[in-house]
Amino acid sequence: MMLVTLNHYLLGSNFNMKVNSMAKLGTEKRPIIVRVKSNEMAEYVVNQCRANDWRYIIGFAVGNEAEDISDLEGMLNPVMPAISVRIGRNEPCKCGSGKKYKKCCGPELKH
């Protein structure tokens, strides 16, 4: 497949280009925007976006412009929020000592 111009990459013909910061990335209101250097990378982006039903815009880097596929990478590898488990003060300590958490490892964690 020969990919030549930006027009080949617009999914759908009526893009609403107003960027809404609350819109989810990959939607019509906030498409994934990437800049690539080669047709092979452009095809990769197209295939990934179509497989996930994401809206996208692809442009080619000119001259020494750097390739930028950070929007796509962010969608393929989402950041997972940290999960912390709260240990109650009167629960048994997780170290296995048999003591209450507040009498064993709890004080060590306070600064």
C-alpha cells in the first residue's frame, strides 16, 4: 500500500479539529496525532489505530524533525494508577512476627 499524503490518513472526512481537553484521546474530538518519517511506520500506526477503532491524523516529518508517536504509545501502554493497600493499626503485621502492625513495622514507616 503506497501512502503519500496526509489525506490518506484521515479516518472519516469530517474531522472536528477543536481540541477538547476533556475528550478521550483517539476519539473524533481528540484524534491521535503522530509524526512519522517512513511509510512503514505510517502503516504501523494506521493498522494499530484501525484495530482499536481510534481516530488519528498522521503527518510526515520534514528534514530534521523528530518522529513523534507519543500519543499512540500512550494509548497502547496506558499508565496504571498506583494501588496502595491500607493496613489498619490493629491488624497483624505483614512481616509475620505475630505482633500488631502499630507495635511492629508501623512506626518504622513514619518519618
